[in-house]
Amino acid sequence: MSSAKLVAGMGVLIALNLVLNQFRLVISPTWEINFSFVTLAIMGAFYGPVYAGVAAGFADILGFMLSPSGFFFPGFTLNSILSAVIYGLLLFRHPYSLKRLVVAKIATTILVSLILTPLWLNMMYQNAFFSWARIVRTVIQFPINLAILLFIFKTLERIPSLRKLVE
């Protein structure tokens, strides 16, 4: 892949990530649904774990600079990087099967949502590390996020010219 295609494609996905980060469905004071995970998955699937990780870190930092909320905490940047890397490891140059999407979503959910995010919140606010509310929220949100990923990737597979852009 040419470096111009790589930069252009990643630029579009970073911009889309920044836009999606601005739109959140707030369910309660402690629960919001965010759709930026979709762009992290696409970055990983199209460009591999290394480029996706770098772009995810850049997008997270740029997103904070454009729209700061609270103080910057690098743990959440690490969450974005690791999510993109996991998607890249499991989806890059592989068919977008239900099995691969499920494994990728389980891995990111367990590592990021259930382990790292509570750790960061505990470090920042001395919150309890274990929270039934977080587990229930994550269990409810998992099939919704998986269905979104499955729909997006099955739609992307139907666009033949898209493959040429990322090869």
C-alpha cells in the first residue's frame, strides 16, 4: 500500500473517530454509549495492529485537545491503542467472520471495559475496582456493539472497490 493511501485512509478514519466521539447516547450519569469503537475496529481491520494503534493513540489525544473533558489521563489513550491493536491482530487480512468479530469484541470488552477502565478510574478517583453496575452495563452493551460491528463489516464486504483502497 502506498504511503499516500495509508495517510489518506487513516486521516479519514481519525476524523470519523473524532466525530463519533462527540455523539454519545447518555443513558445515566454513569452509562453512555459511544460509537467510536467502530472506527478503531475498521482501522485495525484495514491497516493492521501497528498503524491502527498509532492512529488510535493520535485520535484520542487529538480528541482531548479539541474537546477536553476533565483532565487528560494517558490510561484512556492506552485503552484506545489496545482496542485498535486487538482488532488489527484479529481482523487484518482475515475474513470478517462472526467468530473473529466475537473474539475481538470479547477481548476488547474484557481487557478494556472490565479490567483497564476500572483500574484507571480507581487510580483517578479511588473508586471501587469491582463494580456490579459496570459488569451489568457491559453485558447489556456487548450484543448491541457486536451487532453494530457485524452490520458495519458485512456492509463493508459488499463494497468491492473498498478492498482496492486498502491493499
